[in-house]
Amino acid sequence: MGYQEEMKRRWWWVMTAMTVLIMYSVFGVMNSYGLFFGELQKEFNTTTVATGWVQSIALCFSQVISIPAQLLIPRAGFFKVIVSGTFMCATGLLMSSFVPSFTYFYLTYGFCFGIAAGMATKPTTHLVLEWVPIQYRMRGTAICTCGGSFDCTNRFYDQENIGIATETTTVRY
């Protein structure tokens, strides 16, 4: 057994835990968009359809970019693709917090964060499939994909502490 195989055999659980953290931070934010929906409508005075399309665009691009992200892995490697996606996620969210108009929110959150989410999460799932031994792959993949749900649930429990009241969740047509 070579050195890389020995490392994969010993450290697969660490790789799975790191994947959970990436899913937690990226898809947790994406899946919690509904918490900020009412506040976005109120701040930018937008309709439900316009506000909802931002999340739809982000989810679409996070899935569409998975094929080009997988094609980048042999050229750049897992680490560079995942780190660049994570950096772009942070940049997209930071730019989203400073937008003066809701139109820019389509670009910063919908496109930038959506593309970056696909670049950060899809290769990590592939990495789990490479590192986890075959008899534990189903369990490793299940744990990996639960990361986004952990963060979403955490945000719902902490709903009152982040200043979102029940009147902000009213839907305007």
C-alpha cells in the first residue's frame, strides 16, 4: 500500500468533516435565503417574484457550474478549485451586503455566489468519494450532504436573535 493510499485510509473522516463545514457554510447560507426574503423585499421595495428569482438564479448556477468545476479538477486540482470557489462565495456575499440597487443583487448573489457555491461544493463531494473507503462511501456522502441542512436548522432556531420578526415574512404580490 502506497503512501497516498495509507493517508486516504487514515484521514477520510477528516476529509468528510471538512466537507461538512464547506456545505454548512455555503449551502446553509443558500438554504436560509427565506429568512432574509422579507427583509430584502422591505429594504429594496421589490415584489415577491423579483426577490425569489435571485435565489432561483443562485441555485441554478450552483448546479450548472458543477460540470465545468469537475473539468477544472484535473488541471488545477481539488484544493485550488475548492478554495477559489470558497473565496468567490465570500466575495459574492460581501458585495451583496453593499449593493445600492436590487439589480446588482442579481449579479452579486445570484450569479457570483451561485457559481462560487457550485465550485466550492461539487468538488468537495467528489473528494469524499475519492477518499472514503468503498464500504463507508454511502455513509460519508450522506454525512457530507447533511452539512447544508445543519446550518439551515441552526438559523431557524436562532431566528429571534438575528432580528427577523414574524411581520417581515409577509408576502407582497
